[in-house]
Amino acid sequence: MAALSEPLLIEPAHESPSARAWRRLVKRKSAVLGLVIIVLFVLVAVFAPLIAHYDPAQQSWTSIRKPPSLRHWFGTDESGRDVFSRVVFGARASLLAGGVSVSIALALGVPIGLLAGYGGRWTDAVIGRITDAMLACPFLILAIALAAFLGPSLQNAMIAIGLTTTPVFVRLTRGQVLAVKVEDYVEAARAVGNPPIRIAVKHILPNILPALIVQATISIATAIIAEASLSFLGLGQQPPAPSWGSMLNTAQRFLTNAVWMALWPGLAIFLAVLSFNLVGDGLRDALDPRER
């Protein structure tokens, strides 16, 4: 009887899928919190020249390793540069690396996954074996190898991360296509004479987008960590341009007497990665058609 007394939740009639997903998403406090943090980071990156008090590359030999104060909110580093300004401008490198690298992975992985899943036969076998070989290598090790081969720079780091992330989207797209292509509406589209390309793009791709969106959101968090790791090793953003990873690399030598040099970029990485993961988890639930 207790179960019968629970209120029945009925979704509004004629509600579009996007509106339904947004309504479900905003009901999840953790996802909303993550979305707010992401928006704040984006605003900080876009308006960095207006927010930062100092030039992030400006050195001051009279302000070396000064603790946080009213003049330098996050303190200064080993060259007297303002840590707050460097963290603010470093958000540009991290968010750009996350967005561009995942865009590269989507642009390459989704078409290849569609070809493997819908084409089948030898095409699926060849693509599957290449994907398995790339996934067998640890993600970060492969990204480091590609970045070292291409040369140290932020652009090459983004390319390396994007190529390393591509197999994830190939595997996901292939699996989703295999599940969708046997549906009745796909069979009906094939029966009326639609060419394979039109069926894949017009009928299959729109129905696998939710899974791709969720994976892309989570992959951005992974890409931010990868960019920070490459910059930490000297393969990403090159000094004196600010990057959270390179700031941590410099700060490791001064952890005993200037802990703020590592605290703030580390906290920025933590919050950025956490926020994208929270939004990804919320999107997974919001886009699930079985969720009521």
C-alpha cells in the first residue's frame, strides 16, 4: 500500500527531447553545480585580460615567492610573477585543449565508427583491430609519445590528445550503431531505397548523439588532465605562457616554502575536471530514455 501512495510523476505532453533532457538535468544539483563551475571557468578564460591584475609573464625580482596578500591574491612565483594572473590565463590553455582535442576525436572517431558499425564485414574487422591496438596502449603514454614526436607546443599537444582519444569514440560509435541499425525505422528506411550514407547520417547518427555527448563531456575532463600532464613534462604550453601543468612543474621545487605556487593551479585542475565529470554524469541520466 505504501507504494500505491507514492505520487505518479507524469512528464508534460508534447515536450521536446531537448527540453525534457534539460528539465531532468536541472533537477540534479551536482550537475547544476558542475555546469555553474564550467560557465565560470569559461567566463574567466574569455575575460582573462579584464580579470587579471598583472601581465602573467611580467617578472619582478623584488616580489619573488611572496605569500598571498591584498596586492597578489594568490601570491607570486619564483620569478615574481602574479600567480592569480597566471591561473586566470592558464584557464585558456586548459579549456582550449579540452575542447579542441575532443573536437578532433569526434571529427575522426564518429565517421570511422559509423563506417565500421554500418559497413561491417572486412571494414569492421580492419578498423576494429586498429582500434584495439591503440586502446591497448595506455592513454597518457601514447599521448606523450605523439606529443614528443610532433614537438613541444600547445597545438601539437591538442593534436596528440585528440588522436589518442579517437579510438574511444570509434569504439563507442560502432557499438551504438550495431544496436541501432537493427531497429524497425532503420529497416524501413532501407526498404524504401535510402542509400547507406543517408541512413547512417539521417537515421542512425541522430539516435546515437546522446551517448556521444555524454562521452565528449567526460573526455574533456580527461583531456584537461592530459594537457596538464604534457605541460608538466614540458611537451605542452611553453614558457613563459601560463599553463596549470607547467605551473605545477615549477612549484614542485618550492613546496616547503611556497606551497601556494602549487595549491592554486592544482585546485583549478581539480575543479575543472570535477565539474565536467559532474555534468557528464548528469547528462547520462538526463538523456537516458528509460529515466522517468
